[in-house]
Amino acid sequence: MVFLSMELWSSSSIIVFFLSVFIILCTTEALVKLPRNETIPAVLVFGDSIVDPGNNNNLNTLIKCNFPPYGRDFVGGFPTGRFSNGKIPSDFIAEALGIKELVPPYSNAALQLGDLLTGVSFASSGSGFDPMTPKLASVLSLRDQLEMFKGYMRKLKMMVGEERTNTILSKSLFLVVAGSDDIANSYFDSGVRRIQYDVPAYTDLMATSAASFLKELYGLGARRTVVTSAPPLGCLPSQRSLAGGTQRECAEGHNEAAKLFNAKLSSQLDSLNANFPQAKFAYLDIYKPLLDLIQNPQKSGFEVVDKGCCGSGTLEVAVLCNPLSPFTCEDASTYVFWDSYHPTERAYKVLIDEIIQKGVDSLI
């Protein structure tokens, strides 16, 4: 295969490249039915650990997971840097759109040329809308991710020219997933932002920062952007342990903050849609579907909702979830959460399937 690190292509390399793209485009069947003559050539992803397939692997940070037992149920049982036992939402979305089975990290040195045409992820675990959040975790900020995206654009223009690049970007799905680490880490767990802001003021900062980021994406060519809500953060196993009392109940303060941010985010997206009618900014509610999964696990065949599969499941995440973690469950498919912060592959699949059934095509 031909890799991005090569500066010059031979004629045989170009042939291999186009054959690989043809194979990619022809081997994934779309589950989402788009309007006639509409296509989505690529999925381009920004945000945090929910959609980071491994961009943190080579960063000097503790917020990474390129080691077992992460990836235990991934193809080949290989830990890729995805914060789960298997696939993550961006993978399932790309597959549902018929684009490809996995969305790779842009930072991967072995990234194939065909991946540029079908999409990559710039997301960095531990990042957020608040510029302080990635600094606390020593990870890539959304500003850093935008710079990576600009590099992606330059490479795409070298491959297919500026006009074709602009067309690809205008028809691609841009997926933005962030906000959880702002509320859980920067505000509640570390308390850094709580010293400066109350919850209403902090969620204002988050929503305003989100809108600014989305405007920049628009300025770079994005026309179909889906932004997910914050989840019910207080019901994550780690937040139950840290703020849920002796009974480890859902931390309602965290959930209220998430709901307040979600309302402000939705309002910002309404404003963007009004100001940029030639684009679409869609709000994707994750809060209610995940809360329903937690409150009614039996409907989808889950058994454990208050702890993760890895280790004790109450606090283990990132480096604390490792090959030496005792008591890691044998069957992650019965757990909603893989570690103390991130859902299992099966939980992600259930959530994405529900979104597809409701009609993801209406979002884009």
C-alpha cells in the first residue's frame, strides 16, 4: 500500500491508490437511506475520547488506552487507542452510511491515501470546548484539531485538486463530540473552573466556545455538521463514585449541568442554522437515549449499569484500566460501560442503531 509519508507517487502507486479507494467504497453497505442523488463521501470527526480512535497514542499524556484490556473485542483483539473494548460511535456511523467500517486517527503514520477521501478522526481524548480542558490533560485542543484538519485539506487538494476538495468537504459529514470532559473534569472533578464560574456561567462559556468552533469549521468548508449533546454525566460509574454518595447514585448536579449545557448548545445551533442557511448544523441528543439505557437496561439485554467491566469498574479508566486490573469481567456485552467513563462497544451499537432507526438522514 502507499502511505502518506511518501512525497512522490509512481504510476503504479496511483493505480494501487485508486483501486484501494474503489474497494473501500464498494464493500460497505449503507444502512442509512439518503435522499436520491445525495451522497456522503467522508466522515470527518472532532472532539474527545468518545470518537478518538488513537490520536493520543503518541502524546505525552496519561489520557490514552493503546494497551490491553482496551480493544479486547476489537478485530484481532488489538488495542488501537479507542476507549472501549471494541468499536466507537464514529466507526458505527461511517459503517451505517456505507463509507467504511472504521474511521482511523489522522495522526496514524500508516494512514493510507484512500482514508483521506473517506474520512479520518482528529479527536483527542480528554479534550473539550473549554480551552482549559485539553491543557489540564495535556492533549490536543479543538484549535489543534482544526490545524490538523487544515493539513488534511492541503493533502486532499494535492490529490484531487481544489474544486474536488471543496465538493468533498461540502458533502461530507462533520461529527463533533465534546463537552463531557469540560463538565466532568474541568468543572467538577478538578474544581479548576468551579473557582471561577457557577454552572450557568460555565455552560455559557462552553456553548459560546462550541459556536465559535463550528463557525470556524464552516469557514473551512463544512456544510453538514452533527453535534452531539452531553450525556447524563452524573450516571457514569466514575462520577457515581466521586459524587454519588455512599450508595453511588447518579450525581444529579452533574446531570443538571449537562442538561443546561445541552439546552444552550441546541440554541446556538438554531442560531447558526438561521445565520448560515446554506449549511446544516444538527443537534443529536445522546442524553435521553443513554439515560434510558441506564434506567431500563433489560430492554436491550444489559445487566450492569453502575460500574464498568474493567477492574472494579468504579474508577478505572485510561492507565488505571490495564492488564493488571483485577476482576475485569468476562462478558462485556452485559455491561453498559467498559471502564468507569466510556460505554462498551455493544452499548454504542445499541445507541447508534436507535439513532439510525429514528432517521439519521433527517439530521444531514
